[in-house]
Amino acid sequence: MTMELKRLRIIRENNNLKQKDIAKILGISLGTYGMNETAHDTITLKNLIKFCDYFNVSLDYIFGFTNNYNYINSRKGYDKDILTKRLKESRKDAGLTQVRVGVLLNIDHSVWCRYEQGKTFITTSFLYTYCEKLNISADYLLGKIDNSKHSL
């Protein structure tokens, strides 16, 4: 499965907003948001979190991991310390080494190591693939919710 964030457009249109309105909300150019929405460029995770917080929608919903629009008691933003802790814990719970996660995501294991240490913020596409492969909630990893599983 490839990451297509079709629900960005659906949410925008359901709220009677134009791409320029979302670009302004996110503090990015219209061209950048247009490329994000049409999947010509991947939206940064920080901007995706902003989008989700603005519309009170879960990342799991945007990713297509669940049909639930949002989670009860979901927190806004993300918690870097929780993210790094949960990336490491979820990897270990799955019985994976950093090298194995690197193979899974097609990246060098040192990149994953930097994600776990919080030295580099994980990219949207790697978070998506990791969550998809491990059947784990992106909202959980980011510290937005406390339940680790997403479900359709």
C-alpha cells in the first residue's frame, strides 16, 4: 500500500475551504500545500499534525488506518519524549532490531537510531510505513492517545 492522503482534500472540501486557506493555516505556500494534497510531495509530519489538530482529526484517519474521524481524549500536538520512547518500545515489542527496522523501511539503521534518540524527527512516509507494518497507531506513537492499536 502506498501513502496517499486523499482525506486531506475531503476534509478541506467538507469544511468549505480552499487550498489557499489550508496553506495559510499551516503557514506554507499554496504551491506546497497543493503538492501535498495531490501527493506530488509528502506533507511534513509537523504540518500534518497541525492539520489534524486544526480539524480535530486523527493521523490514523488521515492515513486510512481507521474510519474513526478522531479519538476521544486525543491530545493536541505531539510529545517528542513519548515519541522516541514509543518508537523504541514498539520496535522491541515487535522483536525487531534497529537493523531490521532499517530493512523494513528501506533506510540505513542509523537513520532509525536517530529517530529513536530524538536527534531527527521521523518523516511522514516512514511513520506511515512503520505504523502500517506493525499495525500500530501513529497517534499513539506521537503521544496523542494511549491506545497503541488502530483498527478499521
